Amino acid sequence: MKSYQLIHQLIVLVEQLEEENSGRKVSIQDFTGFLLNKVGNHSGNLVNNEVRFGNNDNTALVTAYQLDNNIGRLFVFMSRYAKSYIKRALEGTPLQTAEDFTALAILLTHDHLSKSELISHNLQEKTSGTEVIRRLIAAGLVRQWDDKKDKRSKHVAITNEGKELLYQVFVDMNNVGKMITGKLTIAEKFTLQYLLQKLEIFHLEHYEKKTILSKADLRNFVAENIPAE
């Protein structure tokens, strides 16, 4: 049985819980609270469940499996999986990257935007955002014109060709969304959506206010605002 080690760990934990309660019969609620406390205050031998990691440096593994670090690492992995699926969905179209698609989708919902507004909405740096817009214009999916009041500013809007392409791509992108959420239940999807939206609100504020511009900013904000575990 592949899960034997996990079952053995659970039995050992139940025994520990009973010892702490002087042999009193314990409930699933008791065990849930006990288990959460154990996970939140992990110590002892670390079981490596990450297929990419070896077992040469236990200290490094403890750091990697620290709760916030583990969540961050999983976010990175999910992002890379998503990009690979999006790349497949965009095959055979003028769209080269996920950022090309999201920029065009953002423009679909606006009459027009300034280039800087589009780049900001697309969560990109100026250089990479400008390159995305350049590609979309070259492909005839976006048009550009000078701002009448400010000649230094340029506005962009989606073309009819861009709209037509986007609606074609939406079909395959729907499959990307389903692939990303995998076999989660509807309840799990709603829970995940709630948590991700909560994080989006938090991070978007910092992105728009440009509060984290250096390593020092990051270090200071965490020290002053994020509760220690």
C-alpha cells in the first residue's frame, strides 16, 4: 500500500493525542485541533514529499517546507503549469504569450486605454509591456493613435480582427481554466477562488501604490506588518 507510511504516521499521532489526554476517548474534532497544532509547530524528522528534492540537506528542506515558503513555491509551480497550458492553447494564432492574450482581453472590455494604463492593468514592466503592445499592433489586433491633449501619450484599442481572434481563443482558454483547476470539487473551487481573490486584493494595492520597490522595502514591510508564526 503506497500510503502505508502516512497511515503509520496518523496512528502514531493518535497515540500521542491519547497519551496527552490520559487515555480518554478522543473525537475527530480533538484530533483535528491536535493535528493542526502539530503542523503549525512542525519539528522533528521531515518527510520529503517533493519529487524535485533530494534528502542531502535537512536544514534546507525545513526552510522549503516552512508554510509560507511552501505556498510560495507551489504558486510558482502553478504559474509555470498555467503558462505551458496557455502556450498550447495559443498555438496557431498570432498570440505568443499569456501576456499577449490578457492584454487583448483587457482591451476588449474598454473602448480604449493609454499604453501605460494597459501595461499597468496587465501587471507588466514598461519594457515587456511595450513589446506586447508592439506585437499586437504588428499583427493587426490592436490600433494605436496619439492623445490629442498629450502628444507624448498614445492610446490603443482592439480591432475587429482582434475581437474575432479573441473569441476563437476563448474556446481553448476555457479548457486551460478547467485544466488548471484540475479535479477540484465545486466547493474546493469556490474556496480556492475566495482565498486567491483575497490575496489579489492585498497584492494589487501594493502593486498600484508601488510600496515594494527594493529588497529593503520587502524586508521592512514583512517585519512590520506580517505576523510571525
